[in-house]
Amino acid sequence: MYADFVSVWHQPHLFVLDFSVHTNPPQIVEVDGRKMINVPARMVARVRIRPEQIFEIMKALNHQLSRWEREQGKAPRQEEPPL
């Protein structure tokens, strides 16, 4: 499965990861006088994880990112687009 981004949120007894793909380019919209970025997307998968597992997943991701950066160089950081 391919995803452009992930949204993470939680409830009292679980964490949720929603993986999504872009459906159209992002657009700047105005809501209540504030400029915001609207990213049209479609969720392709939802993963529910017990809190006890989150720490192990975070450790594994950090370990793999460190290995990847040693092999490929520092990961590029995505900057926030200007509004």
C-alpha cells in the first residue's frame, strides 16, 4: 500500500494511524478569516494500536531511520509551505 502521509490520533485505550493519499493538489483556503492549507485526500488504511505497542513501534522506527540516515545521508525535512 502507498500513502502520501499519515495522521495520528488517540482514544483512551488505543492509538490510530490513518494513512492517506492525495486526491488533488493542496489549496490555500480561508476559514474564519484565517488562511489554511486544504489537502484533499482519501484514507487508504486505518491501523489501531494498543498503547503498550506504540513505544515498541516508535523505537523500531527510530532505529530504522538512524540506519537509513547512516546509509543515505540525513533525511530531508519537509518545510511548511508559506501561506
